[in-house]
Amino acid sequence: MLLTPWEEERLLIFNAAELARRHRAAGLKLNAPEAVALMCDAMLEAARAGASYAEVEAAGRGAVAPDEVMPGVRELVNDVRLEALLEDGSRLIVLLDPLGPAPASPEAPGAIRRADTPENDPTADLERRTLRVENTSRRTVRVSSHFPFDRVNPRLAFDRSAAEGFRLDLPAGSSERWAAGEVRSVTLVRYRGTVGRQ
């Protein structure tokens, strides 16, 4: 039997939905792929039966109840996108928050929880110094927080010997930029330990 890629995808969705139906019948909560498979299968079946766009969308929304999924699945499934063949042609159907908006929870996937006590600054005891830096280039120069400052772009003019063993006093992932011709003073902080040359 020769199948088109779309037909192969349809069979894959059907098999995933069948597994989800088996788990649901056994009283198991559904994971995210199972919930999405059931919604997609319901929409494709409705479209195959000649349903309208609104009816196909309703079939997807009604396929899985919020209490049938595992904790965290509502947060993971923000939307479901499916291309279905309707009577007026192929249409993209998008279900936004198909399981309803997730309740705010500190245990939800991706939730941000503040520490009970503020973190101590790990660099508080390290030596700092301020240097005047000039960009002699015609282009903007950017330096990331933890790059050894004495090894930055040679078009930045400053006392490189004074910067040896130091980096920008910035949080990890941050950076400083100098526009062409800009002169600015920056604070450097000493590395903890040694920085080897390659």
C-alpha cells in the first residue's frame, strides 16, 4: 500500500490517539502528546465527516477535559495547530489554551520561585578597579560579562596590563557596548582563581 506523507501522519495521529484512549479508559491521566493526539484525531474525524470550521474546532476542544490530564499539561499545551481538509479547502485550525487557562501555581512547569533568602554576591570580596575605555573603531564593539578584559577587541584602547585577570563587573550573560569613538569608564572585577591563556 502506497501512502502519501499526509496519510502516514494521519495514521500516526490515530495510533497515538488510540494509545491515549486506552490509557484514559484504564483511568490514567494523559500526558501532553496523548492529549494533543486526541484533540487532533477528533478534529480530523470531524473534518472527514464534513463538519464546518467551527464544528471541527469544537470537536478538538471537547476531546479532552482539563481533569483528564497530568499536572502541568495545561501549562505545556498552550495551543494546538492542525491543518485539516474542509469542504472549502485545506484550513489551519488553531486551538488556543485548549485545556483552559492554567491556574497560577508555583509548581507549574516553567514557574519562577523566589528564594526564601536573598543570595549573597559571590564577588563581594573580590578586587575591583575602574578603567577608562575608548572605542577607536568605526563600528560598535560589544564585550560579554565574563570575557577576560585584557583580551578584548584590540580597537578598544585602555591600560591592558591593569585589566589582566579582570572581567566586566556584570551578571553572567550581560554585556557592555561602545559605539564608534565612544569613551566610557567601566568597573572590572578580578576573576576568582586564575585565567589561563590558550
